[in-house]
Amino acid sequence: MTTGMSRAVVAIGGNSLIKDTDHQTVEDQYQAASETTSHLAPLIEAGWDIVIVHGNGPQVGFILRRSELAAHELHEVPLDACGADTQGAIGYALQQNLQNDLRRMGVPKRVVTIVTQVEVDADDPAFANPSKPIGSFMDAAKAEERRSAGWAVAEDAGRGWRRVVASPLPQRIVELDTIAALLDSGATVIAVGGGGIPVVAQPNGDLRGVPAVIDKDRAAALLGISLGADLLLISTGVEKVALYFGQPDQVDLDEITMVQAKAYLAEGIHFAKGSMAPKIEAAISFLDGGGDLVIITDPEHIGEAVAGIAGTRIVP
């Protein structure tokens, strides 16, 4: 345990629940969740109060595909409802596994999942330029049919057409007070799954879901700032962040400052747009907002990374 720190937001990827294309069933995902929670339980035993944020990209994709295949017989599922569905299902798998881990360890902690809405700005420029591909591939004729029905569609890397939606910046965690109260009561909380269900405020103050996807790491950073967390821990597919990733001159990073992180990000050659770049952006956002430490590592190195002997640490 790192001295003087006690509250952490831990962000785990939706892909970390799916090992490969041969292991995608609900039971496979449950087993993968079990592996992930086995690395988190020792943090809780060591005294950390944690909120777990998870990704949900592949799982939302599965729901959308099922919805498409059943469209001749059943109503289709809107994107905000897909987000709520996955928060419940993934939350259940993490919650049950983590509760079992803690019980076996003799740690008297409750684990609870909160279906979480995240407010976005209706005027966010992302809505005018939807760019986040979701769901399955379509041929040109199907894409045109969907476009006529109001979807934004785009050609995806020569593989076919896909629906694209906006990825607006998170502005406010709607259930923040409830998450904080649960954390203060001693519970371990699973919240803001998939970056949260995107909602916009109506003129009368009511909230309404919108078809969009919020970056999970960005939302985790906002949650960490809002809760006054000391640590943002981002669990991903590599042990360390690297410069020139995948090239012969790859350089693994042990510790960098926020200024260095901004400089490497600005170079535009180190961090892939769809994978590591959003994590570095989230790290910068969290530290800018008053956080003390960001750690990026893979699930099996979480304990060592928190102890300072693995992973990449980003400091103010």
C-alpha cells in the first residue's frame, strides 16, 4: 500500500472480460471477471477504498447484434438501454466475484453496483461529428437503409459499413452523491460502467438518454476528481506504457510527469488513438484536477504497480 493514500478509482477495460474470440460466452466473461477481481481484492484488504469503473464495448456490440437479428420479431434496443443492461450484467459478475474473494479472505466489505448516468453537453461538438463505430458491419445497401432511418454510418477500414455515434466529454456524474455515500459507509462500489449512460438535460431540467458513447477512462478521471480520489488506476492489456510501441526501439516507461505525458501525447506517434491515447488524456485530466497519482498496468501487475515495482506511474 502506498503511504498516505486511501481512495482509488480503478478502470478496467471491457475487453479484459473477453480473453479472445473463443471465449465470449456469459460464463467465459464471468470467469474473466473472477481473474480481474482476484487482483483487486488484495488492494481492498490493504485498506484501499475503491470504486471500479469497467468498459462495455464488446458487450454493447453483442446486445446490438442480437437486437438486429431479432428485429423481425422484437423491438430493437436503444443504445442508452444497452448501456444500462451492460452496467447491470457486468456489475453483477464483478460484484459477485469480488464479494466471494473478500469473504474467503475474511474482509468484511460489501460490494454494490450503481447504474450510473453521466451528463453530457447537448452542444458538445462530438454530436455534429459522430465518429465512434459500434455494432456489426453492414453492406452498402443496409447502410443506406439505416442512414435513411436516421443513423449516422461510416465505412470502417475497408471492412464494411458501421453505425457511428458521438463520443462527447463527460460533464457530471449524476449519481455522484450516492456513490460517495456508499464509499463513505465502507462499501466497495462498481459505478460509471462503460463511461456511464450518456444523458442530456432538457429545458425543464429533466434528464434524457442520448445515443452516444462516453470514453470510460475519461469518465473514470472525472469520477476520481469528483470523489477526491488519490489514485487513478487504469488496467489495460500491457504492463507498461511505452514510447514507439511495437517498434524495435520501444521504450517502456516506469515513471513520467504530467508535463512529459503531455509532450509525448503531443508528438502524436507514441499512443494509438483508439487505445493508449485516451488513457494518457484521462491521466492528464485526473492530475490536472488535483489527483496525486495515475498508474497504468495490466491486471496481473496491479499489486506490484501499487507497491511501485511494476507498471507506469504518472505524477503531477
